[in-house]
Amino acid sequence: MRGGIHIYGVILAAGKGERMKELTRVIPKALIQVSGKTLLELSIERLLKANVQKIIVAVGWKSDMIRDAITQFENLPEVQVIEVPKYEIGPLQTLTTVLNTIVNEEIIICPVDLLISSDAISMIISHHSENRNVVVTLAVDFQGNLGSVVSVDSLGCVMGVQREVDNADSTAKSAMFMVVSPDFTKHCQAALNSGSTRAVSVLNNIIEKGHIIQSHSVRERWFDIDTISDVLEANKLLLESTKVQHRDSIFIPSGDTMEIGDTLDLGSGIKVGRGVSLNGPCLIQGNSKIGENSIIGPHASLGKGTEVGDYCEIQNAVIFGLSKIPNRSKVSGIVMYESERFKMEE
């Protein structure tokens, strides 16, 4: 039976995140925040909402930080954390290490840097359950422009990944979000033993051996978080979705504005100075301090313990890690962690 009993959710969070190496040299990609929550926390929540109850997180780079963060997540059950030796070899090393710990179960594989809804997770699990003879059900986006190129035939079967297939009926993109049957593990191990480092080679080998990989069309916007620009765009989308729910926080929905007359002190430790304008969508989390006559938002997420000086302007920014912003600062188009600024790519 699928749907929360005999299917595992595997979150791949071992890599260094080389495309954001200035930021990920100090914090693992899994702990980058978007709309007030880490990518890892969002991944776990989506799996649970889709009724996937057995969750494994594969860690490598800065794994101690990830382990510590998991213990502090609120209202989440325990998850199993697996340390991946030699994770630097590549994603296939991480994937194979985890798969070898799971015996005779189906698995949904979610890269930690993929932002996709719990509905999409539920639908791909359901699709896989309806096709008992497939080794892999691979999520694809026929309208997207991000991810790996996937060639698909008229029946929806994958003909190749990241390689040209002349007789393909259509092409799509994929972020390597998939549900796999137990046999997938042996294919991964064989590819790893032969020197492969990426899951793409496993998928192509499976196809070459005559096994079926079924495509599953994703009809929603998803994010593959590889750059600072991706973080900011995802933060913008989630704040605008009006689904942001954080206890002990201030959230101003899209289109709304809150003007602060006298200084505002909340029980959550939030203090907002007089003359502050909060322009939605924006989020301010607990124990944050906002100086007088500052403008916050739109599209600003301020994590717990953020301190903003007087006469500051902050928009289109993700700020966390107990950051402090000096008086009269203008902050836009950045991610800030521990007061260090990381700009969008030029």
C-alpha cells in the first residue's frame, strides 16, 4: 500500500551547492531560508502533507548544522538522518548510499533545493501506483525551461535524459523529482560501480536495458533553487501565495500596508519603531527589532532575531541568521546571513 505506509521519502541534502558557493561556504543549501522557513523544513512539511510518513535526509556538507537544525524544527516528527561518505563524488553517491538502507520499498526522491507542492507529490505517487510495471516515474514539465531535458514518446514513456532522441514525440524538463520501485537501487549501484556520478546516467541505462520509465506531467510552477536569484524569486512567490503561517510573527499580505504610529511591542519579542511602514507581502519573525521610520517590504522576509536600524528601506530580500542592518541602509535584491550580503548574479 502506498500513500504514507510503505513509501519512503528521501530528501537529498548532501551537496555543497556550488552555484551559490559564497553563501553555501558558511551554511548548507538545505538551511537557506525562503519565506521564513529553511528549504529542508519546507521539504519535510510537503512530504508529511502528502502523507509520506517515513522520511530520510541524506547529509554530507556541513552535516552537523543540518542535524542541529532538525532538532529545532517545530511540530515535525523525527526523521532519519544518513551521513553520506564521499558525497563529493556526486549526487549518485548520495542517492545510492540512501537507497541501500531501504529494503523492498518504493521511494519518492526529492532534492532539497526543489520547491514543489504537496499536491504534486501526492499526484506523482498516485501515478506511479497505477503503473505497476515501471521502474521509475519521473516528474516532467512540458512548459518549463529549467532542469534536465527529457525526451518522451507518444505514450508518455521517457526515451532519454540529457541526450538527443530523434524520434521523440515531445521534450520536457525535469528536476530529477521521481518515484522509484525497489529495482532502482541495483541500477544505481551498478552505475556507481562503473564510474557514473549522476542519476541521469542511471535513467538512460534503465531505458537502454528495455525497462520502462514513465513521465508524469507537473502542471504547476516549481523552483530548482540553484542561485541567489532563485531564492528571491521563490521567496516572492511564497509570500504572495498568502499561505505563510508562522507563530509569533508579523505577516502582511500582498497589497496590504501597516503604518506604525507609536512603538509596537509584541509578546513574541518583536519590536517595531514609530513611523515604520510594513508593505505586503512581508514577514517579520520573532525577536526581531525594526528601528524608527523604516520601510519593510514588499517581498521581504526577516528571520528570527533580525535587527534593523532607523530609516532603513528593505525590499525583495531574504534576511536570516541574526543579521543586523545599520541605520539608513537600503537593502534590495539580496540574501543576508549573519549580516553578510549575498547579491543576485549579474
